[in-house]
Amino acid sequence: MSAAVDILSAVLLLVGTLFTLIGGTGLLRLPDVFTRLHAASVTDTLGAGAILLGLALAAGWSLLMGKILALLLIMALLSPSAAHALARAAIHGIRRPWLDEAQK
Amino acid sequence: MLIEAVNIVLLALLAATAIAAVRLHDLFAVAMMFGIYSLLAAVMFVLLDALDVAFTEAAVGVGISTVLMLATIGLVGRHELPSTHRSLLPLAVVVATGAALIYGTLDMPFFGDPGAPVHQHVAPYYISQSPHQTGLPNVVTSVLASYRGYDTLGELAVIFTAGVGVLALLGLRRRKRPGKHRTAQ
Amino acid sequence: MTLTVTLIALLVTMAFALIRAIKGPTVYDRILASNALGTKTVLMIAVLGFVVGDPELYIDIALMYVLIGFIGTVAVLKVSEFGNLGQPQSHTDAEDT
């Protein structure tokens, strides 16, 4: 049982790590604000969620696990709000979403 | 070993952030850079086990000072004026001062050295007595809030006064304009 | 071991976000990079707690960071969208003159 929890925790951590790296690469390489926002949101929700779940499993059944889950809940509420506010501010600003050359 | 590597990478990122903050001319971007700088510095404080300083850095650096800088930018405009003077002399002064300070640190005791004078004076007393005398688990908190309670109260009064002053300055330009308050939204 | 990999990946992602914050052509790129860096910082403090072996203390700091980071981001976005922190004077000034 304990070994299974450890393996699950490690797998979740690695999945979160993978999504974090994908999001970071997207943040660096994608062409405009909205596409980069899309990449960063992946990191903020899926990457952070998987890493924090992995940590919560590693923490075991304790107050620490409750705190990590609270952190997870707060991030799940706040990150999309921040991303939405950012997209709204960006589209109210001068930026238009980047489109393919053929669509312009 | 791993922690040292993390510290080195963080220090490199910190230096890059500082240089970028100096080189950029859009003040809004500079405010963002200061926010990033605070985040990185706070992680370093956490790694140095200075948790109370990390708390303060988070609250002041990331939260309040960003908001105050942005409020100031809202009053004074977003773009830095081009510099008209040569920066060689200030650079020389800064380099000389920094070299003198680094020379001064050579005689200091090593970080965490138990024989250092600062760890011989009242620190052993606080560490051994504060749990019984104050009932607080954290020594730093017991020193700040109990042994030097009046000191902290005075500091708080000063900070409160400064906060009221800043708010008064920022609110100076607010004028009553009935019926126009919603136009910006 | 897994924690080490996660820690290194978080550092690499922080470096990417910092490059984007320095390069970022528009204000929104910089805000996005700063926000992403804040999230990575919170995750990194949480992971560091387990690496160092004292997660109880570190999680409290991470909790506080995520709340303060949100306040900072919203303040920044208000300024970037309205030009100030919510008092509408600068827009009405611009319209009057």
C-alpha cells in the first residue's frame, strides 16, 4: 500500500514536471500574448495540480496534506481568474489575437 | 549540494533581473521586474531559513510595493526620460564602494559560525529561556513580539504614519466629479 | 530523486519565464511572465520544503505567496487596463482636455 502510494506520488510529480516544462517552453516560443497565455495556463492548472497532488500523497494523512490541498484549491481558483483577467486586459488593450498569415 | 546549485541558479536569475530592470525604459516593465526580483529574493530567504524575512519580502515586495509603484506610475506616466548625463563617475563610485564593502566582509565570521560574537551575547539566553518565559515556539517571534514588544509597537506606529502619508499623497488628485465615475469602465 | 527532477524543471521554467519577461514585446507578455514566475515560485517553495525535510513551515509560506501574488496580479491588470488603480481621474482628465 505504502509503496503504491509512493509510486503514484512519483508519477504525479513527473507528470506535473512534464507539463511545467511544456508550459515554460510554450511561454518562451509561442508567437503572441494569447497563445502564450494558453501555454502558461497549462502549467498553472495541470502542472501545479499534479505536482501538488504528488506532494500531498508524499505528505501522508496529516495536517500538512490538508494545507497542500488548500493550496491546490486556492491555485485552482485563482490561476484561471488571473488568466481570464489578463486575457480581458490584453484584448481591451491594443493587442489583437495573432492569426495565421492566410486568415489576415 | 542540490541546495547550493539551486542557490547559484537563483542568484544568476536575480542578477539577470536586476540588469534588465536597469536597462528597460518602460517603467511599467521595470515595476514587473521588481516584482520578479522580490519573488526570487524571497525564495533565497526561504533557502537561508529566514522564514520571517521571506514572509515580509512576500508581503511588502510582491504585494504592497508593486501596488504603490503602479499607483505612482498612474500619476507620473509610464516612460523614463532619456538620461542626459554621463554615467561613468557614478559607476566608478559604486564599484569602489562595493569593493570596499566586500573587503570589509573578509574579516567577518563565517555564515552560521557558532563562535561569532553575535551568537555569544544574548542569543543563548533567548534560545534557552524564550519557550518558558513567553510560551512561543518561534524564537524570532518571541524576541520581536515579547522581549522587544515596545520597540515593535514604535515601529508599527512609524509604518502606520508612513502608510497614511503615502495614501494622502496618492489621494491628492482625486476630485469629486459626479456622473463621470463610470466613464472609464 | 523525483523531487530533484521537479526542482530542476521548475528552475528551468523560471528561467524561461524570466527570458520572456525581459524580451516580452508587450506589457501583457511581461505580466504573464511575472504571474507564471509567481506560480513557479509557490510550487518551488512547496517542493523545497520536501527536499529540505521541513515541509510544514514551507507550505505556510507557499500559501501566503499564492494569495499575495493574486493581489499583485489583479492590481497590475487594473493599472494596465484603466491606467490607474481604480480612481477614474486620469481617463476623465484625458477626455476633458
